[in-house]
Amino acid sequence: MNLFRLLILIALLLGVVSPTMADEVAVGSSSTITKVTLRSTVRLASDVDGLTLGHIAKIEGPQHDVIAAIAIETKVEIEQGRWSSIELADIRAKIAEARGINEGSVVLAGSDVSITRRRDASQASTAPKLIKNTSVIDSGPVLREHLEAWIYGRLGTKPETTRIKFDERDTELLAKATSDRVIEIREIGRAKEIRLRVTMYEQDRIIEDSTMQIDVQVQRRVRVTTAQQDRRSLLSQEHSTVETRWMYPTLAIADPDDSIGLECKTTIKPGTMVMSSMLTQPILVKRGQLVSARSVVGGFVVTKIVRAMGTGELGDVIELESKDRKSKFAARIAGKGRVVIVQDTPGAKKENEGT
């Protein structure tokens, strides 16, 4: 049961909605829902005085205007060069307290929001510039922006598909000005969190040399099973679907498009995100099996039945021999029980010519 249906059930038990209303909401179109997706990082324009939910979230649905106007407060004043955090629980509470909002039809997605204020246009500096192999960055306002740019480049992602959460202990370091300084960033480890060594140079002096641990999640398309996939069965489109999920970048997920038709190494239960380690290419030819071999001879396709001398998957090149064991061939597996000859021995050529 998903969260939305659970909310409907609770509303029924409390008598907030009637069974008829619940049915209409449950089967209604997505236009009855307002989705609020929080942005992981926000840079507020210098001329914005009051912060609202519309500044820190993407809002889609019929209650857009009233939700976007909800005032949001931060624990400290939003200033240039300093980052503040807005907690998810506080935003949820603001939505619940607001008048004129049907909270039951609001879906809130995302996590805590980090926010700062942009420089005035007159003070704007050039964007952070990568030099050499992207591990050294030159120019830019504060260290945090260098690190974000480095992470986006390293992972090949964009701000809207990346969640970056820094350790609170590094708040002062992240706010350090970097004007006329050179920042060197090196990755020294990666598990659930990315570990970096950050060195800051001012001319010929090292003024900062620290290690940091950063929690990073990326948004990726994944294939999820909707029914049990038995061991040695082929992953099917009928029994799986593609979803978008937030995850750690180190997770080795199976390609959602290329995984269809691959063989399951183990039983995969419904609702499981398919990982690369769960799949393998199916065995299409087994040792000793009689297969159909094709060869192009003088513009014609010659087909013969031969015996496989090895076992292989799609695209593998294996050795074959004729049924009388007098000739041997090298062929590429093209399908179940089918191969295409890629190299003939002299004996194999004579046999082809006599066919």
C-alpha cells in the first residue's frame, strides 16, 4: 500500500471523508494532487526580502498558488557567503498550519534544504572554473560552491538530480572565501559517503588542508520487479517497471533498458531494485550441443548443423566441429542454438565448397 492510499484509509477511519469521496480521490486523475518537491540547495536572489515555499520548491498541482505563498523562516538570517538549513519537518509543519490548504492531497518530496543568498549583480564574479583534470578549481566566492561544482562534474550530474549534504562540523570551512586563492580537491574514498581532501592555496602558502566526508545521493532511473523473477528466468518487461529513485552513486544498478532479457542469477522478489550483480547473459549454447551454423560463401548463406565445443553467451566466439569431427570452425553466438562462422579452418572451407 502506498502512502497516498494509507492517508485515504486513515481519513476514512477518522470520518474526515466519506467512502464515496475516498473512491473519487483514489481513482481520480493526478490533477487532484499537489506535489511539492524541495530543492536540495537554493541561492536566493539579493533583492528577495521574504522567503516563501515557492522559492525553495517545485510545486505542481491545483493548490500551487496558495502553497507557494506560505512564508518560511530560517534559524539565522539568509546572507551572502553563509548557508542556512531549513528542515523538512519544519516545512511539513508549515503546510499543516496553513489555512485554505487540503493537506491530504499534498505530497511532499525531498529532504532538508540548504540556502544562501546570491551576490548583487555588481559583485558577481565569474563562475567556478575547472582547470587541468577538474581536481583543481580557480576563482569563485566560497568553498562550498567549488565542492558542489566538483561533485557535479565528477558524477556527471546536475543540481536538480543531486542531493549534497555536508557535515555541520564543516560549516565554517565551507563558508571560507576563495577569491584570489586556488582550491585543490582530491577524492580519497567512496562508500555511502564521498571522502575528499581539500587544500587551499594563497600564492605559495597552504592556508587550509582538511579532509571532508560528504553525503551525496543522485537521482537515477532503475528497474524494479513487480512480480517474482525465478532463478535462471529471463527478466521481463511484463514483470518489472522503471522508476526514478534517489540513491548513493556507488550502487551498481542494472541498466533499466538493457537489462530486459538477461538471466536472473538468483530469485528476485517483487519490489526489488534490480542490481547488476543479480543478472547475467543467458547461456545460449552449451558444450556438446548441436547448433545451426551459418556462413557467407560467395554471396550465398550456407547453413549446416555442427557441434559446439564450448559454452557461451550472446556475442561470445566459441569453437565448433562438424558432426563427423573432421572440420573445426570458430563462430560467434547469434542466438539460442544459432551461430555465425567468423573463421574457417582449411578443412572447413573445403566442406563448405562441397555443400
